[in-house]
Amino acid sequence: MSLEHFKNRNVGTQNYRMLDLDPTPVTGWGKFKQVVRRSLSLELLVGLKVTLREMIKALFFGGMHTTKYPFEKLPIGPRYRAIHEMKRLLESGHYRCIGCGLCEKICPADAIRIDTAYGEDQRKHVEEYTINFGRCIFCGYCAEVCPELAIVHGGRYETASEQRASFSLFDDMLTPIDQLTNQKEFPGYGSVSVQADKNIKKTPLAY
Amino acid sequence: MEVTYLGVIIKAILILAIISAIAGFGTYIERKVLAFMQRRLGPMHVGLYGLLQIAADGIKLFTKEDFIPQNANKFIFMLAPIITAATAFIALSAVPVFPDFTIFGVFVPSIAADVNIGILFVLGMMAAGLYGPLLAGMSQANKWGLLGAARTAAQFISYEVVTGLSLLAPIMMVGSLSLIDFNHYNETHPWMVFMQPLAFVLFLIAGFAETNRTPFDLLENEAEIIAGYATEYSGMRWGMFFIGEYANMITVAVLASIIFLGGYTDLWFIPGWLAIILKIAFMFFLMLWVRASWPHVRPDQFMWLAWKVLMPLAVINVVITGIVIMV
Amino acid sequence: MITLNHYLILSGLLFAIGLVGVVRRKNLLMLFFATEIMLNAANLAFAATSSYYHDLTGQMFAFFIIAVAASEVAVGLGLLILLYKKYGSINLDDFTIMKG
Amino acid sequence: MITFAFYLFAVLITGLFLVTVMSKNVLYAMTSLAAGMVLISGLFFILGADFLGVVQLIVYVGAVMAVYAFAMMFFDLSRDVKERHDNPWLIFLLGGGIALTLVVMFAAPIMGEAVHALYPPEEGATNPQAVGLVLFTKYLLPFEVASVMLLVAMIAGIILAGKKMEISLSAMDEDILPDTKENA
């Protein structure tokens, strides 16, 4: 099942067929005729034929629908909002987060906690960044408000864990440094729109 | 033909063991076939192709809490599943499944109890089997159980009539009530299903009703009455109802094979013992196939079907057969 | 060795049990149960006699008794249900309107 | 073996029927009665009356007792049956006396040895065949009368229990149904 299949469900455009049901017979003779017609036209066997056809299709022509879930997964949409990912700068490998704290402010569930400090190099460092996934409602405001595209929603949806501390540390969500070349620019919710450059307006000089 | 007590006991134990095993295996087959018909895989993970799923289910059933409701009539509540399982196995004791054979130089007739009223005995035991669901439903102090029990009584009483009358026409043609005689009759005549097609259809419908299989499983119709008579049951007591149900399915399949489909006579090049296994397997598959295909019926439609359609048809069939035999 | 007398004594015993039930029971349904016991005892005596004298008449009577029992149930339970609908009880002690 | 079976069955049947008569619980009474009838059919098998045994199994156990069970659904089964007994000893005295009379009655012809078989079974015929031969020759008229009686009983049962059954609420259309709010 491809992603294309997911997007184009074609709801409402299928060829539904209307059954032309006979009116319910009222008289005894009418009921009798209906029973005889339905019994002798072997309508019941049609149901048997359908199930047998499906079985043969499934067994011998590869029509089995089962996805063995833990072993194979269905693709999810690019705009899916699951566990957060923290991105790195592609050039230097340094994390993108500038510690502005906007995500902490906007989070409606009060799940994000950010702690920053000035480091030795007189730059602002993110000392601690945690998201409490017990409280996160996956609304996506943090990704939307982030000015640097540093925090985005990823596709890792299996959120069950043995303890609350899982997935909540900055380092866990950060792209591993050796995977830097595989880091994809985020196209989904909260990312820069395609024609972002055109939409930027010059600051009027009059000010 | 010499009947020894030891032989009878050995055969009884063999029937008990083999049919229990087949009944367990039947649940696996049922889940697989239903899954295939819905284009799913069915149980896959326990053992090769999920074959050990039966063992896993058994362990689960045995270790589950055995729950008895507070207001229930405890003794009868505990007795009911045993009745279902026991009657199903007793019914099988009068059914010859294989041709007689000789093993280790000992002649073995393939029937545990050769009563000369085989068919009636099987029907009688299946009739007594109605006490399982009935007492279960009435003893558990639960209104869904009571509804299930009421449906049990109505359904079984009605469809026993249809079963008996539909089998009457073949009995008249053979002139005996012994299932062995039925089998001998098939050696010299074409299969009974070609001579009595209506009786075959009626027997199948009534058999589905008496084994509580899907188009007619109103006793535990979970869409309407939770689980009917089995609402309060859990663990192995619940499992015993199902062993009984599958044993009954096998009984009906064997009866249909012997009476209507030629029994264990040799078929072209196929030896008799293999032929009857194939026939029984087909009948079993038919039950699962129907379960996958057809929806439930409403209880009032079901009673209507029994008394206004099937019973008159069966009586007409008997009358016509009688006239043909007489002329 | 089991003789006919064994069966007849058993049958008489069962009949007495049923009779005690009929006299003792006040609930109509239980009364029906007791009558069934009596009918069964009679059946047993008939079948035993038929078997020991090699005569099928006893079995014939047993068949007719079973037919009678079936009819009795059909009519009796119909009346029982009517009674229950009308008075809301099937206890014999409650039907005392004829008592002066 | 047969001796053992007879005594086992006899003790069990007596015990079960005693439970039926003495128990205060309807469910126990019905279950023990049904079990006792199954065992009586076992006695019939021992006596060689195979067909009678099976008829007992099908008609009594399968149909009659199931109909009783149907009637039992009127009652609250978790509660005991309340019955008032004025004079319990009289009952047992009566029962015992009649039992004694019965035994004497049964014993009288046996002592006399003046009994001989009217319809011995055909040589070589199985029990159902022999039964059929007698039933459809000598007892044909009673058989037909019994069938008419069953028909009459069935119609009577339907009419007695099924008053006002012709109104089926589930088969009606919504708008024909009586307005439940007004009635409530």
C-alpha cells in the first residue's frame, strides 16, 4: 500500500450500485412467492462463491491483506505529528536550537522545559531541554513557533515506554552526529513554506 | 464379530482422545479458514504457521480464573459444561467412522457400541445435549443467560423435529436404523444425496441449528445477548462448551457423510477410510465456509423457518418417499 | 441375577416417591414433576414385564404412556401459563377463591 | 455386570427422584428429574427395549423436560419455593401405605404364574422392527388415536399459551406502533 493510495481515497466517487429491492409483500400469497423465488434462485450460493473467491485470491494470488505490524509498517504521511526531533545545522553539525524559549512559552500543555546558560565561549547554550511526553498533546505549536526549524515533529509513533523519562531528553531527540548527512529538511507541519522568500517584505526605509 | 469389554473401553478412550484433539485442532482450522476468507493470515506466531496456538489457548484456558457468580446456583453452574461435552462424546460412541479393520491379528469393528438404533441414539444424545446450554443459562442468575437458555429450548426442540423428519425418508429407503446398514446400502446404490436431495438440505440446515453454528447461533449471539448462556463462564468451563460444540460438529459431519455421502465405501480409486476422512473434512469446511459467508437470522425468522417451511417440506418429502416405495 | 421382582419393586418405590411428591407439593410445576415420576415408574414396570415375558404389549403401553405424558405437558403448561398470567402465582395455596 | 448396572441405576434413580420431590429449588428438581429419566432409559436398554429407551431419551428428556424448563423461566430461580406443610407425617404414611399396596398388587400375578405372552417378538427381528410390526398391526388404531390426541394437545397448548400472540411488535412499522410515551 503506497502513500499515494492513502492520499487519494476517492471518497464518494466509487460506483455504488443501488439494490432494487422488491416492495415487502403483504398478502400471504405474495410472501409465499417471495420465499419460493429467493430459495430457488440460489441467491444463498452467491455468498458462498464470494467468500471462496476471496480465499483463493488470498491464498494463491497474493491478495493477503495482513500487515505483520511489528515487523512491517505502513508508511505515514509527512505531516504526521509524532515524537519530536531536534535538528542540527548541516554545515557545522551544531544543534540549531538557539534557546529562545518560544516553544516553552507557547506549549499549551506545559510539557517543555528549557534551561539555557552562557558558556565559556560567551554564547548561549542549551543546558537542558526536556519534553514530558506524558503531558505533550502533540498539537504542533512548538514546531510552528520555532524560528530556526530546530524542533520538528518526526514520524516515530510508537510512544509506549517503560518509564516517563524515555524520549524526553534533548540528546535523545537530537539527530545523532554521525547521521548528519541523512538528516532531511523537514517538509511538514511548521516548516518554512515553499514560497517563503517571495513573501518576505523589505523593511521600509522610512523607519 | 466378538465384542470384549477391554476392546470397548480402549475404543471409548481412543474416541475421547482423538475427538478432543480434533476438536482442539478444529478451533485452529476455523480461525485459519475464516481468516483466509477475509484475506487475513490468522494465527501465525505460536509455532510453525501458528500450529501451537491450540496449546497456547489450552494453557490460557486452564490457568484462567474460574469465576462463579455470587447468586448463581453453584452446583448446576459447574455441571452444565460437563453435560455438553459428555453428551457430545456419548453420541459419537454409536457412530461408525471407519470400515472394520484387523490390527495385530485382532479383528476390530470400528464402532464402540453397535446399537441397532444408531441414528436414533445419536439424535437422542444430541437432544440431551440441550441441557448444557439450558442449565448454564438458567443457573447463572443473569438475564442474558436466561435469554440464551430460552432460545436454547426453543431452537433445539424445534429443530429436533426437522432433523428427525428429514432423516425419516432415508431410513424408510434403507429399512434400518443402524448406521452400518446405511453404509452397506451405499455399496449397492447411488449416494443417498442424489436420491434424497431435499432431505440432505433439510438435515444440513437442522444440523447447523443443532450444533449452534453461525447462521443459527442465536444461543450466544454476541450482537444481541452478550454471549447468551456462556456469559458468565470463563476458563476451562467455557472451553468445555466449545469442545462439546466441535464434537457435535464432527458428529453431524460424520452422520451426513455416512447417511448421504456414501459413507466409507471405496470411491473410484480412493480407499474407504480415506474417502470418509475427505468427506468429513469437506463437511467441516462447509460449516466454516457458511460461517464466513452468511449473516445471522432473527430468532422469529428462525422459528418461522422451522415450523412453516422446513417441517412441512420434510413431511411432504416423507409422504412422497412413502408413495414411491409403495408403488 | 436380576429378576422381574427387582424391577417391579424399584418401579413401586419410584411410584411411591412420585405419589409423596404429588401429595406434598404445593407448587404446580413441582406437582407436574411428581406426576412425571409416577408415569416413568409405570413405564419401567411395563418395560420390565414385557422383557421378562417376551411380550411386546408392555412396550406398546409404555409408548402410549409417553404420548399421554407429552400431551399432558402441552395442555398442562398452557393452563399453567394462563393461571400465572391471571393470578401471578402458581402456588396451590393461593387459589382459594372457592373457599367459603 | 448387569446386576451391578441395575443396582447402580436403581440407587441413582431413587436418589435423584427423591431430590426432585424433596428439593426446595426448582432448578435442582428439574435437573435431577431429567438425569433420572436418562438413567431410566439406561434401564430400558438393559431390558432390551432399545427403541423405548431412545424414545424416552428423545421425547421425555429432549422435549418434555425442555418444555418444563421453558415454563420455569417465569420464576426467580435463585429463590427457594415456599410451601406450607400442615401435616408432613401423614404424607409419608400415605405414600408408604400406597407403596406397600402396590408391591402386593404387583406380586400377586407373579405368585400366580398365570401369565403368558400375547405377542412374542418375531424371530430374528431387531427390537425396533419387532416394535414396528406389533405397533402397526395390532395397535394401529390406538396409535392413530394417540396421534390425534397429540395433535389436539398441540393445538390446545398453542391456543392456551399463545393468546394475543398475533400482535408482533417487532414486525410492525414505526408509525403504526402504539405511542409508548402516552401509554407510559
